Amino acid sequence: MKALPVLLALCAAGALPLSAPARAQEAGPPAGSSAFCLFPLPADNGTQRSINLGIVQYVDVRADEVKIAFGGGNLGSGHEARIPVRSRDEADVVLARLRQAAARCAQPNPGARP
């Protein structure tokens, strides 16, 4: 999976600062697991869903939505998560949150056991 290293490389280039509401919505995954790195999506009809950033294939950033493609395999078996946004600036904040979540997951967790 090449998506996580791409997200990490983008993170190293510098992420946008998070606003307070964005921080409150993001629970943040525990550090030290790039294989299981959850990112919360906006709730839909009372259901909170998260995606595993370790299986993200690509991210499309537009002025009206951020589309995250993940879990693809053969014959169109992949899935998409669409996060509606009101502007390109808001889309960039979502992308920054993705970068920060990926960076946190890649950090070693000194208290964890293998």
C-alpha cells in the first residue's frame, strides 16, 4: 500500500493548523500503528464510521468534497468515502487532518508491547 507513505510525505511538507472544532471531532488514533490507523468520517444518520488510513489508495481534494478511495482490489471492489466541504480551504483542512492522523499513527508508541 503506497497511500500511507504518500500521506506521511505530504505531512512532512507541513500541514495546515487545525481549528478547535476540527480537533474536537477527531478522537485521534493511538500512536504506533500504521497498519491500523483510524480516521473518523462525518456521522451519517447516527452512525459514526471510520476508515483505516493504511488501506487508502488515493485522495481527491475539490472545492465541494474530499473523496477518499480505499480497500480496492480486483474488479472494482474498492470503496469511497466522500466528505462534503464548502470551499477549497475547508477541503485543505480535511487533508491536513488526514496527514496529521497518518503522522500520529507512524510515531512509535514506547509503552506498547510487540
